[in-house]
Amino acid sequence: MAVNVIKVLGKVYCALEFVVALLITTLIVSLRVTEPIQDRTEYLDVWEVGLIGLAWIFFISLPVLLIYLISFFRAITLRTARQKAMMAIHVLNVALWGVFYLALPKSTPCSAAEMESHYLSHHDEIHRLIAYTKQCLNDSTAITYEFRNGQVQEISADSFGGQWDFCIDNKDSVLLVAGITPEQFDTINAMMRKAGIIGININRNGYNRESRLIYRYYGSTSYQYVIDHDTVQQVDTTAAPLVSMQTIVFNDSVYFQCLGGMVCHHFPDHDQYLKKTTRSN
């Protein structure tokens, strides 16, 4: 009786190894196909976020990981058809991951020096974009809009006066709430491209006096300009610099910011840039 139970449990475990290995295959394919991934760094970020998330449910993820590793080492000898099949799945998983990774374009991190150079060369276009968008907006409204590779990533509108928050995917509905005509929206798009900006968060007479403009991405981290329009509470550049790897003060009304979720790629030249600007001041 005990022998039969052990045999049954052994068969159940062998089946479980196949299921776990195939689930990993499905996960690799689904993350590449369903996620709008732009480059290799973002692909790595997606996996890192996934692993961090799995760490919170270690009571599930840890046994799955152990089963997967055990199945790999058990298959190395390639003595039986089952071991050969398991090794084939493991090789397939590695190959799929590698192919998906290599098929994506490379990217480089965004430095503070790059942001400064872009801001100085597009200063007039950036501020004309902000002024024109503010002029188009209804009072006490804001628009958030972002595109990547010609595709809309996010578009939403806020109405501060009525205490309503609209997060709408339908462009026409968003423009109606914001008070922007389709023709004005086309002009905003053209001005964004001319200014080298891929995302905006601009408000008119709202509680937030800042405009945020996304310059570019590195992986899942966005690099943006934050323009402070409040002349009373502008940034004091004579004080000690902000103690943050995510923010660099450029002048009394502009600072550079890198934002990410669970993964955030900081400015690679953060310390050098602060030293340079301190010396120049």
C-alpha cells in the first residue's frame, strides 16, 4: 500500500514539473506579447517588477521556483524520454527569453546633461507649448497626454472646479472635458513633436501650479521637466540641493525628474552634474 502511494505521489510530482515548466513558457510569451514593451531595458524592468511582486507571495512562488530548479537538474542526465522532454522545455524557455530580449532595440539611460542640453535648445518651443495648451484649456481643468512611437499611451482630463477626476481612454471625451477642439489638439501634437516632448501634464488655474513634460523614457522610467509657475514658491537654488537621486534642480523654476514605479533608473551623472553646477554657481 505504501509503495503504491509513493508511486502515485511520484507521478503527481512529475506531472507537476511539466505543468510548472509550461507555465513559465506561457509567462515568457505572454509578457512579451501582451505588454507594450519598447526596448530591452523595459523588458528587464517588467521581469524585475514581476519578481518583486512574486516575492510578496513567496509561499506560492518559492515552491514553484524550487520545483522548476529541481526539474532542471533532474533532466540534465537525459536518460529517459521524460528527462529529455523536460530539458527541451527548459531550453525552449531560455531560447524564447533570449530571442524576445535580443529582438528589442537597445537604449541608453538619460543623463542630466542630456536633459539640460535638450531644454536649452528647445526652451522657446517648450514654453510656447505650455502657454498654448493653457490657453486652450477650460478654466480649472488639466490634461494629461502621452504618446510613444506614434501611439497614444495615456490621455485623461481633470476638472478641479467640479471636483471631478476623469481618466478616460476615449480621446473625444477627454477633449470635451478639457475644452480642447480637435484642431487645437492637432496643434498641440505638432508643438510637442517640435519641442521634442512625448508627454504633458498641464493645467489651467488648478490647485497644481506645475507643468510636467516628459522628455523620454529609459526602460519604464520617464524623464521629465517640471516647470514651476508659482513665482511666490519657486525653488531656492541657493539652498542645499534636494537630497534625491530622482530630482535635479536646474534653475529657480525648472527641475529635472526621473520617475518609475517599482523600478526607477536614476540619472547616471547625478553627482557629477551637481558638482559641476555647484562649481559654476
